[in-house]
Amino acid sequence: KPLTLILDWLVNPDHAAIFVAKEQGFFSREGIQVNIIAPSNPDDGPKLVAAGHADLAVSYQPQLVVQASKGLPLMRVASLIKQPLNCLIVKKNGPIHQLTDLKGKRIAYTSHVEGTLMLSALLEKAHLTMSDVQTINVQYDLTQALLSNRIDAVINVMRNVEPLQMQFAHQPVKIFPVELAAIPTYDELILIANKNKLTDPRLTKFLAALDKATLYLLNNPEKSWQIFAKNHPALNNALNHQIWQTTLPYIARHPANFNKKAYAKFMVFLYQKQIISKPLTANKYAT
């Protein structure tokens, strides 16, 4: 029976290790088949995994912690991107030069937890609150919303993707990384499974294939790109090639490993910010 994996977003170079595993035969060598699905809504993956309608989903560490604290049976089993990529961007030639300039402005985000959490933390750094800005959920339409001047700033963008898209559209941007808000480091992209199904032998095979694929990808970045581009002709352009190269340093070298101390520190941050009502030990939501 094939494994079903729901992405967090449309197919992009952040998912490189997954597609290398599929397209270079690492999954098939482990004796498994993986159906990879781009969701109609960025929030779909965790809900489908929690309900038992999908085996795996790409998600975000902040989103997972919030969902696990609410009792959803979700468990992190691997990391794809090992550090924050989330940032807020504005047009370089626009009226926003520092975070305090966001007061009264329209800010776009996507619907998952990470967007409003990170925006709130950045605003706090500028002595502002969410009530000082107007937030608009644009789901997949982040770059276009900024290009069309419908909004003044965008949160939830990945520093390795949307700033490059804007640059290619001849609209350079100013980047405000989430680290400005003194947020502890976290894994930007993770893979989650249903904690009641962790004994499924296909998961072990999946992780073994992902580990080998990641090593292959990092040792053969250009060859991996050529195969990815061939299999995704709509993405075969100079922009996505540059995004691919920019993403490589952020990829988790050993996907199954995670830093328990870093996870615990981030959990304490969420508790102190009253994002979650009680702290969880790492083994409750990550393995």
C-alpha cells in the first residue's frame, strides 16, 4: 500500500530531499511507494494526518507544537529544513524602513500558525501589537499580493524563495528575519506522522530512503536539480534553479535527528508567550 504524503505548499526546492528520494529510486529500493500531494489549502496536511487520511505531512515546528498541545495525535519524525526561513518582506523602495513603520499597514500572511506567531513577535520588538496592523490571509498569493500593492508587507515568506521571486520581478525587497524578535531557533520544515501509527514499518523504510536521498542531494546538487527540473517542467527556469542553490545550506543533513535541547527551548518560548497553555516534553511530539 503506498504511503500518502501531503506537502505544506506547492512543489518547490524546499522539498528537494523528498523528490530526490522518489525520482532517484531511493523509495523504491526500500520497497515502498510514496504518493506526494500538494494541498488545496496550506493547513490541510496536519489535519489529514491527525484524522488518519494521510500517512505523512510536511509541516512546521511551531505549528506542530501548538497542534500537539491541543491534543492532536501528531509526531515529528524528520526535519527537512533545519533552521528558520520565515521572514517579513517589504518593497525596498516603499515606505517601510523599520519595524515601527508597520503601524497601520496591511500585512499578508498564510493561514498556518507560524505566520501570526512570528508577526506578533516581530511587532512586539517594535512595541506594536496585532491590533496596530491589518492582517489579510492570502494563502498561496504572497508574492503577487505584494507586487500588486494590495498589501504593504508579507510575513510567512521563506527567505530562500519569495525575495528571489521579487528580485526576478525587478522589485527588490527589504528582509526582516524572524530572528530579529529573539525567537529561539526551530526547524522550519518537518515531516509529521500520526503518533498512533509509528509502528508502521513503511515509516522506517521512508526515513532510511530520505536519509540516503539527502546525502545524495548534498553530494550531487546540480545533477539532482537536473532530474527535479526534468520531472517538474513548470519549475525548470533560472529562478527555481537559483532557489534550489540557495536552499542547499539550510537542508537538514540527517533528517531523522533532532536537537532535544533546542526543541525544549522553543517549547518554553511558546509557553512564555502564552501561545500554548502548558509545556510539553519533547517526546510527546517529536521522535
